[in-house]
Amino acid sequence: MTKWTPRHEAPEPLEGPVVGTITGGTILWFVLFLVQLPFYGWFRDHGHLWWLWTCLAGGGLGLIGIWYVRKRDAAIKRHRAAQG
């Protein structure tokens, strides 16, 4: 068996509005949680309560994501400023 080796250089990663994307997704998770909250009883009765908690977990993890990408964005800007 031969070892796989790349035949060309990997492309540069795509950079976009990462902070805005993560923030928008986090807001969406929390909105979905709040929209489903009035139907708590229905979800419980039909065995779909995990839908509610999934949205809350998505929002909570999104808050960690916002913190992470803001720190990353600031570090990238500091690095670019230090280089010239």
C-alpha cells in the first residue's frame, strides 16, 4: 500500500464575516428555543422534548463560538498590524 501524497498545494482558506455568521446562527438557535417554549407540554407528551433542549444547547455553544471567533479575529488583526 502506498502513502497518499498531495499533488498540489492546498488553497488558502476562505475568509468571510465569521463573527457575523456565528452571531446570526446563535441568535437563530435562541429564537428557535423561544418559539418552541410555549409548546413545552406538546413536545413532552409526544417525546420530542429534545428539540427544545437542542436549540438551547445550540445557542449556548454559539455563545462560546462568538467568544472564540472574536478572539481569533482580534489576533489576526494584531498579527497583520505587527507585520506592517
